[in-house]
Amino acid sequence: MSELEPDQQLQEMDQTVPRDATAEPGAVSARRLPRQFTAFRHRNYRLYLSGQIISLTGTWLQQVALGWLVLQLTNSALLLGVVGSIGALPILLFSLPAGVVADHFRKRNLLVVTQSCAMVLALTLGTLIYFDVVRVYHIMAIGFLLGTVNAFDAPTRQSFVIEMVGREDLMNAIALNSATFNSARIIGPALAGIVIAAVGIAAAFFINGVSFLAVIACLLLMRMNHAGRVPTASALQGLKEGLHFIRGHRMVTGLLGLTAVVSIFTAPYAVLMPIFARDILKVGPSGLGYLMSAAGLGALMGALMLSSLGDYQARGKLLLAGNLTFCTMLILFSFSRLMPLSLCLLVGMGWGMMTNMALTNTLIQTSVPDRLRGRVMSAYTLMFMGMAPLGSLQAGVVANWLGAPMAVRIGAMMCATAALLLSPRFLHGARQSAVSSSESSNP
């Protein structure tokens, strides 16, 4: 397959989700909205984002509380990594078949099921903590089940966006999704520190469980147009078709490779953050919340910047700049022993990480035909979340051997090296994608 064939497929399949597929009576005119918020003209997307900001705040609250709980129970950097690995292992195992499921069934209904399951698991773990019977093996078992839920939820959610906003507003919606995710990343960890200190760890899990009701209600209130769905012949054939597309697209393979490196060597910094908070910076659970929120603030700044760029042509160069900023700030953070300096460095790190990941997502999604979107985004989920078991495990082992700062330092240097080596693939492909997008919008 030549490198131009995916773009040709994209144009051929464009009718799968037509530009007016999400048009509704009374929809907000794009002319009345700032460029950063054009996706808000779609009612379904407004509902989706309203539920997401509440649910994601609860998810971040639980994530911070979970790390603190494991550290309290085990006092082990290695077990922090092991617990993170077990939670992400199902994504490694199930994300590719989950992409086939996402392309076969109605995505809104799948999301209602996955969010309901996640709610039950959060409430179950909260109950175990409340009655003081929780053990590490409980956390591992529930983490594995939640990882299985996420394996199906993530590619479905990624590929659902275009059904809500159409191709025209897809890039803006991806940036707004990132902004919402990182707004929650600021609020959730800060709230977690307050809740853990004032009420206890169990409350964090109960709050997260209740927060899922918001996104479930918003999903059920949507009015969906399913006329464009194109079922594939079989699950196995569908999986082969998605993998064949990926292999034939040089930019997509380069971006997926870089995403895997980020997930293995740099993303696990968050797993080690409780050690930085307790043992290096000595700021306790509330300080842990502020550290995580600082990274979220930087990521939110990056997402808002990207949402205002519009049809920016030099996406590949900006992606590389984001990656190198991410890695540089992480290296500097690993040397810091001052809380104010650490917070500032994490803001810069968050900006770089979000710029890297959001542009990767955008470049992949705008290069994929609609009928393969769930399968290709399941490969992205596999690289982004499925590699996390390896990342968490290597971070835990290196931190246990050389210390958490050295583990973060080594991972950041590995990631920056990989970005420079892979950059010819996505720099060239991003220029082609930008030209193709410009031509298709001006026939």
C-alpha cells in the first residue's frame, strides 16, 4: 500500500459520517462561537462534555487516592509499579478486539455499559476501604477489572467524537476533550488531597462512583443518527483490515511508535509521584494533589492553545517541540527539592505532554477513514494505555534500584531520543496531512 492510499481511502469513506450528520434543529451557529469552541454548536457534544467534566474529576480524585492507598498499605515503590501494571494489563490484551467491537455496535450504548461498570467497581473499592478490610490483592483484582472496562471504553470514546461533531469540527473537539480532561486533572487531584486529609481515602472512591451518574445521564439524553454505520464482515476480518491500514501508513506507524515510547518511559512519572510527595519534597497527600494539579494546569494551557490554532500547518514540528519540552521539564523536575520550583516545572511538563499527545491524536484521526476509526484508535489505545503495564513495572523496578528521581530522568532521556529518531516520519506525514486537509476543504 502506498503512502497516499490512506488519504484516498479517507476521501472515499467521507460519506460514512457526512458533514451534516450531527446537524440538529436549533443547533448553535458556528459563526456565533469563538474559533476555540466551534464544536459546542452540536447539542450531543455539549451534553457529552458536561458529563465528562464531572466524571473525569472523580476519576482523577480516585487515581490520586489509589496511589496514596497503595503506598500506605505496602510502603513499596515496586508494588506501586506492579499495581499500575496490573490495572493496565487488560488494555494490552483486549484493546485491539475492543476496536472491532466499537466499529460493530452503537458507540453510545457501549459507553453507557462501560461507564456503569466503572461506577460499580469504584463503589465496591470504596466500600472495602470504608470497612477497613481492603488488601493489596483486592486493589489488584478491581484494577484488572477496571482495566478491562477501559480497554473497551477508550477506543469507543475516541471514535465516538466524530459521530457527535462530524469531520468539520473534529480537531476542535479533540482539543476541547483534552482541555476538559486536564481541567478535571487540576480539580480532581487538588480535591483528592483535601478529601483524603479531611474525610479519609474511602470518600474519594465514593465520590468517583457517584460522578459516573452524570456522564451516564448525558449519554442517555443524546439524540443519535445511526444511519451512517457500516458493519464489517467479521471480527477477525475487521481486525486484519485495521492492521493492514496501519502497516501501510508511515506517519501513523511512527506516531503509534512514539506513543508507545511515551507510555513506557515517561508517562509512569505519575506512578512515582507519591514517592516525590512523601519522601523527596515531604509535602504529604495535599502536596501530592497540588503536584498532580500543576501538571494538569500546564496540560490545560496546551489544550486551549491547540484549540485556537485552527488549520495550523506545522503540526509535526509543534508535536516534536512538545515532546522535547515534556522530557526536558521532567529531567529538571527529577533534580528539584523545592516545592515551588517543582510546581513550575510540572506546569511546563504538562504543556509539553498535552501538545505531544493531542497532536498525535489529531494527526491519526484525520488520517483514518471513518469505517476503520474504532480499530485504528484501538491501536492508539494499545500504545497509549496498553503499554502502561511495562511502563509502570520498569518505573517501579528502576525506582526501587536507583531511586525515583533517577527512574524519571532515564525515562525522559529515552523518550527524547526516540522522538528525534522518529521525527522524519511524522514531520513529513503531518505536512502531507495538512495539504490534503486544505485541499479537501477548498474543492
